[in-house]
Amino acid sequence: MNTLKKLLMGFGALFIGFIVFFTVLESGSKGFKVNNEALIVKFMSDLTASWDMQDVASLTSNEFMEQLITAEGRHYLKVFSAMGAVESISDMELADLVMDARMNTGLFIFKAKFEQGPALVKVILVEKSGESRIQALDIIPANTPELETTSSSNLRLL
């Protein structure tokens, strides 16, 4: 009977440990989202105002900027620019978050209404040493045949 009691107490402690672990993980996820939503909105607004990456260079990672200066990167940016300026952003969610000791990486997905129509937008954001930077951008136009046919599946800079 004493062994059963100790076993049940051990399972109870393990269960409480899991609850604490997942509560801390969830609060970190919410904090990451809250801390970075404004940066993503600013990035999208500033970028789509002119579609000039120099306007958002301070918000992007070095790797992302290096990708954008390639011929393929310039091509996709030109294609993206056909969407026009972003008019509104809604339903932003943090779809994935990887946290480790060096950095945190989050995938944000949201709906954006551009001048030329709606799109689903995916942004990967990296947070290192308390500083957040945009790492990747993927725009999937909705009901815009001339843009949808530009790429086999969608427009992406990932």
C-alpha cells in the first residue's frame, strides 16, 4: 500500500511538472507574439508603400537582404509589387515557434488586404539578443489569376 501511495504521489508531481512546463511555454509564445506583431505590421506597411527593400532594411535579417539582391529575389519583389500597398491586416496568428538558448524563431500567418486584392501572408521572424528581424516573406494571392500564375504555387521569398 505504501508503494502504491508513493507511486501515485510521483505521478501527481510529474503531472504538476507538465502543467507548469506547458504554462511557461504558452506564456512565452504569447509574449513573443505580442512583442512582435507591431514589427510585422510596420514591415508590411513600410514595404508595400514603395516595394523598395531599402525602406525596411533595418527590419530584416542580413540573410533575407542577401536573398533579395539576387536576380530571383528582385524578380519576386517586382511580382509582389503588383499587389499594391497593404490596406489592412487581420487574423494574425503565431503558427509555429521554436525557442532555444540562441534565438527564437516564429512563423506568423495572417490575412492582408492589398490594393489589388486579398492574400494570405506568412512571415518568419527571428529574435536574437532581444532584437527581432524579418527572416522570410511568403505572399499567396487569393483570386488574382495574373499573380497566381507567376509562380507554380505562390509568390515567395523564403
